[in-house]
Amino acid sequence: MKKPKVLHNFYKSPAWLAARELKIMAVNGLCERCGQIGIEVHHKESLTTENVNDSFVSLNQDNLELLCRECHNMEHKRFSKGVKFDSEGNLLNPEKHR
């Protein structure tokens, strides 16, 4: 699913890139849920076309969370059909899902 242009532009903006970098540095680059290397800066309150210009939502460090790819996918319930994870985010029965 393609992001609306206003969101795409936001994620390329200097303000977002600075806020993202600040979050990564503030948590030493580690996923705030499992402690692995963080990759995705996640908005706790989802960013939408309606709130993208509200800096309290879009840029506020308290609304941002650094997550590893696995935790971010779990947050958005991606790839979860028939897939189960343990409490540390490890795939259960990985041979079954190849």
C-alpha cells in the first residue's frame, strides 16, 4: 500500500530526519522493547494525513519509539497469519514457516 504523498514528503523532511536521529541517539540505537539493534522509529500515536502537521504527534520524542524490524512488524501485525513468537520476539517453529 502506497503512502499518501503528504506522509511520503514528511518522512523525507529535515525535521523528521532530525527527530528520528535524536530518538536513535537517545536510546543508544537499541530497540526499546527487546534490546536488539533498532531500525524503525515508530509513532506510538499513528501518523495520518490529518495529524502529520501537528508536531506534538509527528515530531514529539514522547510519541516516538525505536524498534527493531521484528518488533515493528509485530506492532503492525505484519506477517502474523499462522506465525507465533515467544515473549522475546523469537519465531516459534521456524522450520514450519519456511
